[in-house]
Amino acid sequence: MMLNLELSHQELFHKWWSRVHEQIVEGNYKSNVFVGNSLVDMYAKCGSIEDAWTVFHKMPLHDVVSWNVIILGHVKCGQGQKALELFQQMQQEQVQPTPVTFVGVLNAYMYAKCGSMEDAWRVFCDMPLHDVVSWTAMILGYANCGQGEKALQLFQQMQQEGVQPNPVTFLGVLNACSSTVALEEGRRAHQQIIKCGCDSNVFVGNSLVDMYAKCGSMKDAYRVFQNMRSRDVVSWTALLGGFAMHGHAKEAIAHFEQMCGEGVEPDNVTFVCLLSACSHAGFVDEGLCFFESMGSVYNISARAAHYSCVVDLLGRAGHLCEAHDQIKTMSCEASASVWMALLGACRIHGNMDMGKYVAKQVLEVDPENAGGYVLLSNIYAAAGKWDLSENVQQLRKERGVKKHPGRTWIEVNNEVHSFVVNDQAHPQMIEIHAELKRLLGQMHAMGYVPDTKFVLCDVEEEDKVFHLCHHSEKLAIAFGLISTPPGTPLRIFKNLRVCGDCHTSTKFISKIVGRAILVRDANRFHHFEDGVCSCMDYW
């Protein structure tokens, strides 16, 4: 009975819509490209690709929107080969594709899922000819799956074979540069973008702003933003996100106000960036005010990402109870990221009791979250509760949850060098250790005292000091100092939060060597110069 009822509803809808379509045709509206596009889009979204094709085929005028709708419709219906054939036909009719077109075509190549990249590579290798679309599909695929170095290698190979990139290719390249923090590679890509005239493309411009910000050069990011002929909300949001990462909260707020003054409506991502900027600078009142204005002024509903920022804003400032109250009053279910923000604050302020409770909430929501185990273990270790710390780590291992080891990168002479704690693999490790020993002697003379609470293992005090001296950040900095001319700024990047002792050490080192040192960790940038960090030790 229920099945018949459902079928009758579908039949009634189809009859109703068929009548609407007939009226459109009778009213001679079929020549209206806007109405035609809407019909094609409606049929495609309803799964009736045959009807969509019929309408498309009868349209006397085909603009790029029409082509995009029909191509995306075939992709969504699982007809990738037909989508590719339509793309070829579109080019034959000299209709210029847009980024939306390429999204449909690239999806037809099935590159998006990380697990399918091996299959995608085999298909690519079996193709007799490689055009810009197939190259771009692979570049975007590897970039989106976190394999930026592979994406950049393919980009170089593509050019060696004489295939000219298009704007979408550059989107993948810039994404790859951002993920691998390859600033010089990004600058070379920027020169090519200007040379081929793609710099006027707003999508490319937005990606350039984002790339420069994530690679540590807000000066370049701002210059690109200022030179953009047109800007949308994504342009402004990319700039605000950059300011947030670099700890420039005042600049973020000022440009948010300028953005609104120019009539650009913020979206939910804009507020994530703005709230993050306030959190990193300790602007509690300002952040709470912006959070309240989301709904009252801009009619934007708060999502988990916004609550994470607010919890971090309050927790980082030491208002742990208020942060917990914020979670309890959320309009949506608290995600692991929200609880992790509070757990991070518990670690910063050493609140072991609340940390134990919050870690339990994290693991209930996301049992595979390695960060929950690691932070709780670190909280116990910092309090000297070594048995409890070890128990948490043992539980993580028993449950098969893997954690990512701390790793630091530095780019020297267009080559990226990677380090882990107590690394012995680098060919210049003897020289690196000698440089660290020299620096440590000068640091001690200036008053440096190793903060052994950041050694999260139960060993003798002397061993803790040795362990601290060989953290991956220090190894990368020492390598940079012996591998670059005096006075050259250093840029290093770490996949985890920089530890407190390394933060203190880097301040000393920047003063000793008279160099600017830029450190990007998992959350933000630290700019060290003459013994001072841009975060003012609030991080």
C-alpha cells in the first residue's frame, strides 16, 4: 500500500511538471536560454537525464551554462564517458569552458577519492594521448589527496611534453604548493600565470592569495589581493584567513569591516577566519561579539567550526568553564573538533581533571581520533603522572589508532628537507649537531633554561635536556643556518603544534644569529625576530 502511494505521488509530480513544461513550450519560452537551462538542471537533478538531453538538444542557443548543466547532469547520473564526449563537442563548437565545466569533466575522470588515485594513474598511463584536461585531472587529484610533491612533479612533466596549462591546472598547482609549503615553486607558478594571462581569473587570484598566506608570505598575499581586478567573498575570506594564521587580528578585523563596507556579504567561512583571528590574539570580547552578530546581523547559523573557534577563544584565555558551558548550549551536536578545542585548552592550563572528562567525550564521538589520546597522555605526563600517561598510550595502541609523528620541513635551494626528533638520517647531521651545540652554549650564556616539562617521557633529567636539544624544529633551524648565507630569513614548517621549549629557543636563536625565523605549525605562524615572537607568547 505504501509503495503504491509513493508511486502515485511520483506520477502526480511527473504529470504536474509535464503540464508546466507544456505551458512553457506553448508560451514560446523554449527559446529563452535561462528557462531552458533551468529545465535541463531540473530534469538532471531529478535523475531524468533523457528529458534533460531532450530539452538541451531542442534549445536553439547553447551558452556555457547550458553545457555545464548537461555535462554535470551526466556526471551525477554516472555517465562519465558521455560527459567527456559532450565536453569535446562543446570545444568543437568553440564554447569557452569555465571552472565549473572543468569540475564536471574532472569528476568524470574519477580522481577525487584518494583511494582511487592508483586506478586513475593506471587509466592515465594507458591513454594514447594526454591533453590538458587529463593532466589537470591527475594534478588536482594528487593535490587534493595531500600528495602535493607528486602533483608538482606531474606539472613539470606536463610542461616538458609541451602541454599548456589552463586556469584550472594552476588551481591544482597552487593547492599543491600550499600543502607542501613550497613558496619558491608557488612564485614560479605565479610568473607563469601572469605570462599566460590567467592572473585576471578571480579563482586563480583567490588561490594565489591563499597559497602565499599558507606558504608564509602575507606581504605577497596582500599584494595579489590589492591587484585583483575583481574580488568576491572568497577573495576577502582568503585574506582574512591569512591574517588569522599569521596572528594579525587587528588587520583581520579592519579588513572585515572594509569588506562589509564595500557591500560584500560574509559567509560562514568568513566568520571561521575572523573568530580564529580573535582566538589567536586573545580578543575574547571582540570574538564573542562577532559570534553573536552572525545570527542577529547576517542571519548565518553557527556550525561546529564556529563553536570550535569560540571554545578555543574562551579556553585559550583560561575560561575553561565558560568554554564548557558554550558546548552545552550548542544548537548542533558537538563534534570531535569542538571537544578537541577544549581539550587543547586543558593541556595549556594543566587542568587534568577536566582534561580526563573532555578526552572521554572526544573518544565517544570519534574513537579513531589519535589527538584525543595524545593530548590526554601529554596532560598526565606534564603533571608527572607517568603511569596514567603510559596507560593512555597503551590503550591507543591496543585499539589500533595510529598517531602522526612530529615532523619539520625547511626549503633550501628549492629542495625540501624533512626532520623528525632525534633524526640521524640527514647526510649533514654531524654539522647540524655541531651548530646546535654552539647555539646552546650561547643560549645558556644569555639565560636560557631548558623547560624539561615538554619532554613527554619518563627519563633522567640529563636525558630530557638531550632530547629537547634534538627536537625536529631545532634540527631544521640548525640546518637552515649552516646552509644559507648570513642574514637570510628562515622558513620552517611543522605538522604539529610547536613545543614551548622550541618556541623559547627560537626566540634566543633569532637574537643570536640576527635572522628572522618564520615557523608555521599545525595552527598558525610564528614570526621570530631579535628575540621576540609575533604571537607575544600567546598561542
